[in-house]
Amino acid sequence: MNQRLTEDKSIYLQISQMIETDILRGILLEEERVPSTNELAKLYTINPATAAKGINLLVDAGILYKKRGIGMFVAAGAAEKIRSRRKQAFYEVRLSELLAEAQSLGITKEELIEQIQKEGRQK
Amino acid sequence: MSKLVCENLTKTYGDKTVLSKLNLTLESGRIYGLIGRNGAGKTTLLSIMSNQNPASAGRVTLDGENIWENRRALDRLCFSRELNISAESGLSGYSVKNYLKTAASYYAHWDQAMADRLVSLFGLTPKTKLGKLSKGMLSMVTVTVAMASKAEFTFLDEPVAGLDVVAREQFYKLLLEEYTETGRTFVVSTHIIEEAADVLEEVVILDKGRILRQQNTQELVDSARYVTGLREQVDGATEGLDCHHPEAIGRSKGVTVLLRDGEDIRPGFDVTVQPVNLQRIFVALCGEEAPV
């Protein structure tokens, strides 16, 4: 929750992604209450309607759920859900961007695979 | 839900037209931003909407009732103006405490405890004369009046003028705190647009006495793109779209596009597409058109 907002992306998307990242990192645990829209609004100095939009995105995705009169909670299995969705996005978006850049630089498939293996060995 | 409505508002000073057949509807429970260049008519609009200045033509209604000289409507409105402490205004001799006392007698729902809390939060000394305060401290006094008025519709004209960055942040947090607790409606005019952008639910852009645009801030920002590349490519990618403020250097061109519902930058052209912040959108809409 302590990341900074940037100008590159819609604020509500950033709010939902920050909450997701906190769930992945174990900062927010499953079945635990997440900050309210008003708390988020004050923390990030943003309009509560924008914060609510970010929260609702996660409710629609089944990552948060509402306990009436109490607040929003992290759903069971939320971390796994986020991980699998991000994995899919990684393959669909980042990887295709990477391949497009490689192609425009004239990097062959073999060279690319070799580089990935080399990086992997260093880690 | 309450509504404050301006219908065909016109204001002229001699042969100068400041507002021209302006229509605007403000709904309760929102934070609005009023942005416009110097002389666009922001302060005139706010003063007419709060019965401090008569319109030359047109009217302002609150839930259908004309607000002019209407005590019942005025009890629901507050316009905390920028303090003018010139010799003629006679205000410079007032102490902070006495000025707030005057304000307290004027506003029906005045919250003295809140006024006291803000005076100490801002570090104002009650006995200091207004004439001895810096521009930033005068802004703090006007913010204190606006907040403590507890008026349902509260207008703040340049509330952060002269405030340092810490105090500005403090102001926006205070505004959000009051808004989330009470649901009061705020209209905030400012020239420091980017700092305010995330706080404003809806933005009203005033240009040459007219409302140029009124839109949900996030939707407006989400709809904006800055498209750059070779001139012909940019022209192709943006053909038929709502383009503003084109800028060209040599063969390259950049243009701000506001996408309407369902539109996108046309595919198949070699251009760079970037997001645009509210401040840049404002410049694109209200800045002088660059010759291309």
C-alpha cells in the first residue's frame, strides 16, 4: 500500500494492482480486511469514487468480497487467482512485446533462447 | 439529491463580457474542480453562484429556487473568497480571531470547534492582524472559513495559492476527510492542476466565459492520447478523431486526441501513443493553437 501513484496509468487500475501486489507479497492476507475506499482516498489523496472503482474491479474478479457493514475482505484463493492471471498476462502481453522488439533488432529465436538460458544459470 | 443550476448566465462589466450564456449543473455529494486560464471568469462565476454578485442575465437555482437574496438557499452556500487586504478593503486591521467571528455570524451552520482546530493545525495566531499575514497564511484563513461554514455547497477560489507543498497536501487531505465524513459538495478552482487532478471527481473547464467541458476527471484522462510520429502517419492515425493543439517540428508532428466512446487511434500507422495528464489536456484545450 505504500507504492507511489504514477501518471502512466489510470489511478483506479493502479489502486487495484497495488492491492493485488500486496496480496501476492503477503502484506494483505486472505480473509483479512483491506483498507476502505475512504482510507485509500486519504492515503493516496485521491477521490473516494476513484478508489471505489479500483476496489470494485477486484470484487468483480472475485479477489475481494464484501462483508455487509464491515468492509472489504481478501477472498480465499485470491493469491492463486492473481498469480495465474498475471502469468497469463505475462505470456500474452510482455512476451509478445519482447518477441516484437527482438524481431525488430534482428535477434534470432536461437540467440534469444541462448540468452534466456544464460540469464537463468546466473540466477 | 440536491442540484445547483446555472441557466444562461451572462455577466458583463461595461462592454466586457465575462460570462456568456453559461449553463452548468452541479450535483450534491461531489468534489468539482473549476479550471480555466486567468480571466476565464472563474471567480465571477463562483461569486454569482453564491449571491455575492448579480448576474447581468440568467439565473442560479438551488433545488429549483432562485438563490438571489434568498436566505434559505444562501444558508446552504459558502464562497470563501481570496482575501483582499488592500487598504480600501478595510480588512487588514482585523485579527484572525475577529475575522472568523464575523464569518461565524454570517454562516448558519458554523462549526467553531472546527475553526479552532484548523487555526491550530495551520499554526495561525488568533491575535495576528490579517494585514501581517503572508499570502499562504491568508489562504489558510479562507480555507478555515470554507471548512467551518459547514455549507452544503462550498466554493473555494484558489485555496492553495501561496501554500507550500506540505500545506497543499495537508489541504487536499483535509478536503477529502471532510468530504468523506459529511458528503458536502465542494467546488475548487486552482491553477495547480496536476496536484488536484486525482482529488476531483469531476472537472469543469471554463474558457472565455463558457463551459468548454464538464466531465468525470478519470474518464477525461483515460480518453486522452498524445500521438506523435511522421506527420503523414500521425494524420492517418488520427483522421476523423477529436484532435487538439497540434505541434510540429520538421517532419514530426504531435497531437492530443480525446477519444469518444468506442473510438481508438486508427491501427496500421507507425506512431507513438502516450497517455496525457489533466494539465496537458487543459493546455491542449485552452492553450493558443500552434500554427502547423
